[in-house]
Amino acid sequence: MDRIDAMRAFITVVSEGSFTRAADRLEMSPQLVSKYVSQLEQHLGVRLLNRTTRKTHLTEAGASYHLRAQQVLNDIDDMESQVGDLQTEAQGLLRISAPVSFAIHHMATLLSEFQQAHPSVGIDLQLNDRKVDIVEEGFDIALRIGHLKSSSLIAKWITPVRLVMCASPAYLNQHGTPQQPEDLRMHRYLRYSYMELDASQPVHRWLQSNSRDGISDMISNNGDVLVEAAIAGAGIALQPTFISGSAIKEGKLQVILPEYEPEPMGLYAVYAHRQLLASKVRSFIDFMEGYFGVPPYWD
């Protein structure tokens, strides 16, 4: 018995719902599909499927084996795809969605160097801070920043993203430097409209509190604008260091409440499928891995 062929036959029967449809998909006879599944059951010593004349149903053992077998086959497909990529030049148009400020500050050199390494790949970079629908909008890959929730998409962690509270020295001299998160109620917050605040973190809790003495905030959907406003003395910003880092190093901004710094987020490369991943996508993901460093160069 070829165990891989038997596993693939079993997985296909489950996904198609019948031996006949599985045989059509695998381009073999229903008798051979049935033989593969029976041999697999004999090898394992358990029944994987309960068969009727019209339907097949997973047994408890079959459900458990199905999950592990699917992962094994995915890993095999990934390995073969990677080996095949060594013989296939990355080519075609690579459509990327990326956050506005991150792309402006940190992607131009990366893309230039990637195209030098892969001259047959064209780049279509679209900047947007909203979460695009990769499949519906036709993107090959999206860069996202945050604490990603589970989804059907595949996410590759690239590098950590620090968030720091910062304000200009002039603002702090005039309004005082917060020593505790509750001191934020006396200050104007330069709010990034796409940021999801986590009430379990003290700084976030006070920034979204209703007891902040009625001081009006400034709100924008662009982090660069908020950092520039902070430099101009407009208030306190909570922004990633990939935007604010240079101003902090130059003394234009001062980090406050460092002991309450929120848990770092992550920069992720998100894409739709693991199987048969195009060479252009895999090459870009591999190129990004380690490119920014850990910690990243802006820190």
C-alpha cells in the first residue's frame, strides 16, 4: 500500500462526500478508491468511515485522523512546491496591499532590492490602512500590523512592532509629564482612528476612558499626521516606532510612561493559500523574512 495515496484517497472521499465523486476528482476508479481506504483502515486497525448506499460518515477515529492526515498532506505539498520553486523563476505581477505609513517609510528600498533579485516580477503596491479582502480585491499578499485573529488566511510573522507614548518636550514642559496612566486624563490624545484599544492594558484603558476631563482629542486615520502634530505640541500620541522612532532619536519627541508600554504588535504577511503558492508570492515572503531584523532596524 502506498500510504500517501491512501491518505489522499481518504481525504478526498471526506471532502467530496462519496467514493464516486472522489474517484472522479482523483481520476481513478471507485473500486480503487475504496481499496485504498480499506487498506488504510486495515493498516491503522480502526474504521475511519461508516458507509451506507448513499452517504459516508466519519467515525470518531476517522475525524481525528482526518485532521492530522490533512496537515501531513499540506506539509508534503508545501515541501514539493518549495523544491519546485527552485526550478521555477519567480515572474508575473505581484499585487501587494500595505499600510500607508509603513510602506512610505520602509518599503521602497525593500521592493527595489526584491526586484533586483527577481527581475521578472512586477510590483503593484496599493496603500490602504483598512483590511482589504485579499481574494475579492485580487491581492496576492497583504501586510498587516496588529494582533491577528484566527481566520482562513495564512499569516507569516515578519517582525515585532513597538507602540510608544510620546509627546514633544515643549508640550510636556507646558502641560506636565504623566507619571501614571491615570494622569492621561489631563492631556489631549492624538488618536489613530484604526487602532483597536485593549482595555486590559492600563494605557489603553485610560485613553478610552470617559473620565478624561472632557479634553478634546485629535483624530486621524494617518499616523504620520499624528506624529507631526505631536512634534508641533498638539498632544500625546501612541504610535509605532517605525513612524515615531526618528523623531524620538532626534529629540523632537520624548517617550513617556515607558514602563506601561503596550505589548508589541506584529508585522505579518497575509496570503490566501498554502497549496500551490505562486513562486512570486513565496519569493517575496522569503525575501521579507529577516529583512527588517529582530528587533527591527528602526528600533
